[in-house]
Amino acid sequence: MADEKLNRLRDILREYKSCLVAYSGGVDSVLLAHVAHDVLGGKMLAVIADSPSLPRREFTEAREIARAHGFPLRIIQTQEFANPDYTSNPVNRCYFCKHELFTRLEPIAIDGGFAVLAYGENTSDIGDHRPGAEAAKKFEVRAPLKEAGLAKDEIRALSAALGLPTADKPQMPCLSSRIPYGQTVTPEKLAMIEQAEGVLRDAGFREVRVRHHEQPGGALAKIELGQAEMERFLGADLMASVSARIREAGFADVTLDTKGYRRGSLNEGIPEETLASG
């Protein structure tokens, strides 16, 4: 079934004639960029937005993947942090981020003669709170993975079959998603989060989030780990040593979320109607 959908994806991309791919180095955009280059050759271009919300190690890895697999990559700077609608961190913050991204990509596509702007939305994203998809509609950005009917597990399976290093890569939304809605997003906070998550990644943990919570005595770091990794963290009694290093990033206190990482935890406690209106 996944192979049939891969052929459908190739047909869709072939119909585009040329394509600019919004690239992040994540599971979805790597597969999309790889297949687009395979189908369209020099008539495709991947573009990655360099921003404080993208961890440096993710940026470096994304560039290395493009280089290793031979698809062209252009780096641009986005200016979402100049927009108070973004930095005030409303529930639809992602809309303003994607709006800024597509605002920058659209003239590149026009100037380069690329017929289609595309990004990595897939069928597993349907039903999620995804304000960025509204920005994509506004700019008529296509989602060929979704059009081909590909879900996340199928994207991972195809990535493995095609030899892509992202097949089992954990999901990595932008660093701004670690800050609760309504608390201001700043480059300084994101740098703290990136350094704190780096501590855990250097210790060998893969599915990691460090949430930044403002509180009167200074920022609280709330650690979330994947369920499969929680046992190792607790068994090795790492809390004391990890906390000390995370405090070096500027956090006043550190705690462990014993529920572990789960998709959508940022939206917990937010009324459905609030998310829908965002």
C-alpha cells in the first residue's frame, strides 16, 4: 500500500512540473524533498528558514542530509520575531510563523520559475490543531504527501526503504512550542530551551521536550521524555545531575513531568472552542 502511495506521490510531483519545497530536515520534509528531487531533478529546490526557533543541531543535520542526498538547498532568514502577533504567543502562533515563511518563499518560487510551493503536511495531521495549515491555504501551498494519502507511519516506512536517515527520527516541532500560550516568546527563552534539551540529548535521550514556564522566582524547566526513555532516566537517578546542568541554561528550577512526552501536551487544558477559533 505504501509503495502505491509513493508512486502516487511521484505522479503528483511530476504533474507539478517544478516545485519549491519548504524544508525543515524533519521526517516529512526530507522524504518530500528527496522524492521531489528524484522526480524533478533541477526543477526542484528545498528552502530552509533559519530562525531562533530552529535548534542549531537540527539546522546542521538538515543541511547535511541535503548535501548527502544531493538535492539543492537554499537558506533564508525569517523575521517572525519582529511580529508581535507571533511573540505574544496566541493559540494560533503557528499561523503567523507559517505566514512569514510563505511570504518569504513565494517570491523565491516566482523568481525561480517554480510552479508549486509545497510543504510536508500529511494525513496524520488531519484533525490536529494546526493553524499553520490556514496560512498554507492562504498562499495556495500544496501538501503532496497528504494528496497521496500518506500517513506518518507510511512516511517513516518509505524513508527507511529509501535509505533516509530520518526514518525513525522523533518529531521535532519548533522551540517556540515549548512555551505555554500567552507567555511571550523571545530568542533568549528559546536559547535556554535549546541548551537544556541539548543536555538531555547529549545524555542519549531522543524524544525530549523542555517546557519553559514563567514563575515569580525565575523560569521553571519542565522535562518531558518519551515513555520508553522515562524508565532509564528514573532508573539511572539522573535528575540531580541533569537539573544542575539545566540550571546553567538560566532556569531557576527543574521538574520532571511524570506523564512523559505526549503529542499535543501544549494544548492540554485549552478549551476546544478556543483552539478552533485560533
